[in-house]
Amino acid sequence: MRNVFSLKRRHSRRDSFEHLVRPHFDALYAAARRLTLSLHDAEDLVQDVCLKAFSRLGELKEVEFQRAWLLKVLYHEFIDGQRRNQRSPLAIAARGMESQEPDSIAAVTAQPDELVDHNQRTERVLWAMNFLNSDQCALIAMHDVEGFSIAELCALTGAPAGTIKAQLHRTRIKLGRLLSNDAIAEPKLKVVGASNEL
Amino acid sequence: MNCDYMADNMTGLITGTLATRQAAECKRHLAECAACVEALRGAEALALLKARDTGDVPLNLFDAVLGALDNAREPRRTGQRFWLGTGFGGAIAASLVAVALTLGWLHFPESNVPEIAELRVPLGQPHMVDLAFETDRSLQGANISILLVGGVELDGYGQRRELIWTSDLKAGVNKLSLPLIAVEEGGGRVVVRLSHPQSEQVFVFRLKASV
């Protein structure tokens, strides 16, 4: 009998999770796609966020702005994942290769040269974001990418508007400086050649 | 005009929605404030992310995630984080070819290199082959090349027969996942070459279609 109760409890948790997260799932996926260079990485990121949210279901039920809470978890998970990947040189090499995948750019209508340039710039931005701490990354991305207002961020973090604005400005400056630094402008590892001459 | 005003109006400046007079004030401030120039660069970078095409959510993704919650010890996992191809999710089978690298590698033409493994995979279907390189010390700037000979392709790369890139190998085991397809019954050979300024290692394995 204990197993039956355990199963019911699990299903109840799952139902709660579905009820809370499904309305925000599209937003989570869109955020993950913006932060990753392949569909698979986006799906993995979303799944990691959901597993984390499921393990903190009680907290999720209590928060006032669930979408913001989930996105914040996603940005933290993104930075943590980037750091894990940094420890795997082969994974970094893969990012260089993935940027050339036709599938990842199929939906865009720009010309090929523009696509390569766009992908390289995106890769550079994601690379620079590694250097932000996860709180800075979450805050600035939620404002500048996801479009949360200062008032919403105040409600979410409990910090006054002046503090939020100052943090945003400092983080933009940091990101801008990172992007102007040639030492990190290029990916460390990338495809250096390819042929089909056989 | 000060940095606070600039910060408040940065998004409008980037999107071009500021009034002419406000935009002109911002530009005057930028001409004399290096910090705001950096901040604008940072904000423009984030605007680039915001503008990315995110596509539609895959139809079954949320259900797959719910399934993973039911069995949290075995989450749906598409990545190994080394993806060379796309579009086949986590359902394909995997094989492992392990190679131990040591210092003082041998150098010899690949035609004379014995095949270290023969893998049988379904004809025409992507099959993940994991290569595990073990090295006793880290190697900076190693060149890795994958050469495909005969009826074998790398999923997502069509007719491309060779990929070359540089990478740093950490001491210990480094995994490289290749989504390979046997496009003919006889399959083909995969030649993997790792080269470093002091040494080179070539190994070969065969991929055949299972009958």
C-alpha cells in the first residue's frame, strides 16, 4: 500500500508542476533557444530547469511571479552549464562546429555571410556572458532580453529601483568591456578546416 | 544629462524609439563618457540575443520533460554536449571506441593502420559512436581530424568527408561523440588523427551496416 500512496503523491506533485509550468513553458524554451547554439542544447537546458523546478516545487508554488522565477533558474542553470562546459575542451570545440550547422540557421532568412557573422557575434556574446556571475547574468538578461521592467525586478528581488538600475548599468559596462577585449573575442577552439576532396 | 539618464534611455536608443532630441542628448553624452559607451556595447549585445529567432517549441517536448520527472533518475538526455549533427534526439544507440594515448606516439601512414574496432549499425540510421581518448597529461592545441572513407557519413554534414579542428585535451579521458551513418551495406572506415607538435596518433575503425 505504501507504494500506491507514494505513486499518488508523485502524480499529485507532477500535476501541480504541470499546472504551474505549462503556461510558461514556451517562454522558457524561447529563452533557452536564445542562449544556446543548437536545438539539443536548448532542450537539455529546459529539461534541466524543469528538473530543478520540480525539486523545488514548494518554493515555486509560493512565488508571486512564476515565469520570472523560472527564467531566473534558467539563467543560473545556463551560467552553471557554461562553466561545466568550460572544463570540457571538446565541448567548446563543438560549439565552433555547431555554429556551422545548417539546421540551426535554417529558419533565418538572412544571406549566408550575414548568418555566419550573426552566429559568430552570438557566440561571442554567450562567451562573454561566462564572465558574469549568475546573479548579474539573470538580472540583466531578464531586463534587456526578456523585457521585465525595473518595477517587476524590484518585486522579484526585493531590491530598490536605484539598486537594480545601478546593477544593470554596471553589468552592461562589464559585458561591453568583455566584448571589446580582443583576448576573449575569439572562441578558443574552432573548426580550422574542412574538405570534401576524397 | 548624466549616466543615469543614459541608462534609462539605452533601450530606446538601441531600438530607435527615442525622440530626436533625446537621442541627440544621448549621443552627446556618449561622446564624452567611456563607461556609457561600454554599457551601450553590452546592451547592444543583449539586444542581439533578444532578436534571435527562437522557433516553435517541439510538440512533444513538455510531455518528454514530464516523462523525465516521472523517472527522474533517468532524465531524457539528448546531449552529450558534443553534437556534430542534429535532429535525432536521444533515441539512437551508442557504441564506444576507447583509445589510450601515450607520449611518444607512433607515426605511420593511415593505410597501414590496423582497424581497432568494427561496429555494426543499422543501415541509413544515425548511430552515436563515442570515442574515448585517454591521455596521461593535458595536451594544448591538439589537431583532431575525422576522415570518412567509403559508405559512411557524419549526420548533418552531408557529403563532407573530412573535419579538422583544434582542441585542448585534458589529462584523463576525453569523450568525442560522433553521429555516424552507414550509408552502404559495406559501410566504411573512419580515420581519426590526433596530432600535436611533438607527436601524432592515427587510428581507424570500421562502421558496417548490420544485416
